[in-house]
Amino acid sequence: MKRQLAAAVIATAALGALLVPSSAQAAGNTLIVDVGTVVQPVSHVAAGGLFGVSSSTTPTTESLLALRPKMFTQPPPRTTHQGNGATQVCCDALKVAGNITAAGAEQYIRMPDIYPTFPYQWQGWADWEAKIDLMVRDRLGATGTTNIAGWEIWNEPDGTWDTAKAGPYLDGWTRSYRRIRALDTKTPIIGPGYSYYDSSLMRAFMRHARDTGTLPQVAVWHELQDHSYNNVAAHVADYRQIERDLGISPREISINEYGSPNQVDIPSSNVHYMSVFERHGVHDAERAYWFEAGTFDGLFHNGRPTASYWAYKWYADQTGNIVRTTPQSWLDGVASYDSTRKIVNVVFGGDSGTNTVRVNGLGALGSSVRVTLSSTPGTGRFTNVDAPTTVSTQTLPVSNGSIAVPVSGMTAEQAYQLVVTPANGPTTSYQQTYEAENASVVNADTRSASGASNGSYVGGIDGSADMRDQSFVDFTVDVPQARDYTMTVRYANGTGAPATQGLAYNGGAFETVTYPATAGWAQFGSVDRTVRLKAGLNVVRLAKGSPNFGGGTGFAELDSITVR
């Protein structure tokens, strides 16, 4: 996070066009989408931000829910930080926790942002350790606050750790890690948080952490240079090799700052990041905070969408599984296939002129398909874009399971969406089946099974002890009318006896759901409940443990819910 910005750098609209291909450089390329090749379940990896939420109402929970955020990085309790010329302190993790949790997201707490300025001004070990104690005790006192996914010990130590006064960073990591663990034995610790990926730095850090018993639970670095998305594949591969060489079990990877100040507001650049993060197994990624806090890092201006918002909204609307995309030149994209509604959703961009999106594996959609193409403008963090532009809607024949859609007049900065359905539209008028693996999964695991409805399900929903390890799944459900709905829960219970979980929706009171025993684990049955939902977005929670719920009995796995 480079918070000391020259005026020339802030002029992103002027610089942005210099950082993407021109029409003279690119045209005639093809993005290939293979609907039949699953990459992973949809989990909206790239939908997150640094200092993206500034209060319990900014952005509003409803606005956040529409973007299906996965992870935020926020400053700690007792922060005195004023980033990027701000005139007041904002974004305290505990103060915004309710908003983030209600939106189905989690957050990391960035501990050094307790200091007032960046780069951080070291005040000595006694001061730092006292700060650690205060932050951790404040968090432990917030017994109703879940969804804290990790402590980030330091930020960009390659440039902000004061070695002259504090000693070597690796020793500082060990000392700080042990200080946190003396008070909090459960919350994950994440790091090292380097400002860029450096193989030698990462190898030295992981070796030291292994040897001192202070390995992070999540490996973190930043991708902040122009076109950093071109390097993600190599960086992830190199990091995984380091783990193998050192005998370290695989960690989740967080790119908890991505996007240069020149490119963070260019929609096609954001699509590039979405594509590579999904393609190469990144767990979560957060938009960088270069400018205003509390705007989801530029997706809102005065509370309304900007151009990049629509790229993230299309991405948020992806359901089912992420499927394989093969880029060409600068043309790239991320695609999903929802087999329950037979919808292919492709978000793409990056080249100018006339290019093509070829979608293969469409046999299940019939002999012809409806294809809708939309676009969002190239940039403008201070320009509101209240809706994307529908470029065309057409019906195309399917030949050998494939269609090829020419997209003319593209500009390299814009983002585009291609939605493919059967010729008569999706199989249901609104989404009714919601897969657990696509939902917000807290303190549980996504697993694979041939009997699962989308090939995956959520297991290990076992924690109920306290707010740090309580296990639940939050489904964001969108319904057309306020009324009672029948909700069918598809579950597995291999205990041989009935199990229970808590059910709540939209923050209301919990009721108990009982799951009779099934034939075994990953052997699914179903139970029905009646839920009263409001029109639009609702959050439905199924929990083994949760605040305001006494805790479930036995154990159960979740495959999906269907709301009719």
C-alpha cells in the first residue's frame, strides 16, 4: 500500500490509456471458454478490498451483498491511521465487522495500521507489544464478532520495517507471532505481506517460519505494479515450489492488495486479475487502497456505481463452477457455468477492435442459444455509471456444442459480459438452488463428491466453542417477492443419529433444523423448512455454532439449499 502519491500518479484517467494495448496492437483474437472443464466452485476470489468498508453503513450492506464480497483487509481496533490524506480515522475492523459479516464476507486485521502514519514510525518493542496486547484483547472481548479470518502482523516489511531500531524482520515476525499466540491460540496469522513477490525473500521467510514454529496459516503478498496480473502464474508456481522444497503443507494464498494506481479503475485490468486469480488457485484477493476509503476501493462514488463496479457485479452474478478460459494476446476473461439454470456467464476484456469469444461444451443447452452481450465504459472513478450497456441480444445455432461470438468495436479499457442460456431463457425465472460451496463458508471446508449436486459440498461444519471457531454457511438468496418460501436443505449426516443446526435469516432469531441420519458422509438426503424472505437479497445462515445460537448437536454436511 503506497499511500504517498504524487499528483501525477493520481491522474489515472490520463495515464490509464497508456497501460493497455491500443487498437493498432491488438485485434482478431479469440477467448476460448470450455464449459465442460471445471476449474473450481465459484467463490468470488477477487471480490475484496483494502479499507473497502468505512462504517456500518458505508457502503451499505445491500450494496455489498450485490457484489458477493469474499474478503476485506481492515485496520485494527484502536487504529489512529489516516490513509491517503484522510482527515479522520476510519475503518476500524471491529466497528465495521457487522456490515462485513452481514454481507457474507470475512476480514483480515492489519495490525500495524494502529500507527497514525505510513510508512509506520517505530516506537520501540515495548510500545509494539503493548499495542499487540490491546488489539488482541479488544478482539477477544468482541464475543459477538465472527468472520475475523486472520491477524496480519505487518504490512510491506520490505519497505516499512525499521531494521535499525527493531532488528531483523524475521526475528520481529517470530517475536510478534508468539506474542499474539500467548493471548489468542485460534485466529489464523497471515504473512509475510511483502509489497511484491520476491522468491529469495519468500524462501528465506518460509524457512525461518518453519524452523521457529511460526508458519503463517495464509501466505500473503501484493501485486501492485502495472500489469502485475501477467506475473501471478509464475509467482504462485514459485511459491508452491518453495513449500514443496521446504516440506511445508500448502497454505492458502491471499493477494491482499492488487492493482496499481494507474490501473485499479480500468475495468478490463480488473477482469485480468479476476481471471488469473481464479485460474491459478488464489484463495482471496483485495483491491488496493490508493484513494478513498469506504468506497470498495473505487467501485462506488457518492454511493453509486462506477464503471468498474459493473465488471465486479457481473463477476458477482457468476454461480455454479468456474470453467476453463484460454486467453489470447491481451484478451482474457473469467467464466462460470450454472448447470441448474443452464447459464454461462463470461466476463472479459483487454483487447481493441474485433475479437471473438468461442464457447465450447454447450450441448446441454440445446440446438440454439440466446446470447446477450453487455459492456461497461473504460474508466472514471469519479463518474457514475448507473447501468451497463446492452450491446446486443441474439439467438445463435449451436454447432458441435459450440458457438463463436464476434465482438466488434472493442476498446482495451472496457469490460464486457457474455451471457449464454437456452433459446427460451434459463430453466427457472430466478435462481432457486444455491450451492453451499458457492456461499460464504466460515470455519468449514469445501470438499468434492460425485454425489454432490454440483460436484462439491461443505463439510467440517464442526465448531461451536466461541466466535473465533464457530462454523456456519451464509447463503445470499435473491427472491422476486416478499412471502413464505419452502427451503429444501440437501445435507449428509453419517453419525447414525439425528443432528441439528441453527437456521436464521436476515439477522433474525435462530430456529433448529433436524437432520435425520443418511447412508453416510457425502451421502445426501433432504429436509424442508418454511422461511419468510423479503423481496431482493436475503442472507440465510445454517450454523453448527454462531452468536445468539446455543450450538447444534452431532454433525452434518451441507450440499445445497433450494428456495421455491
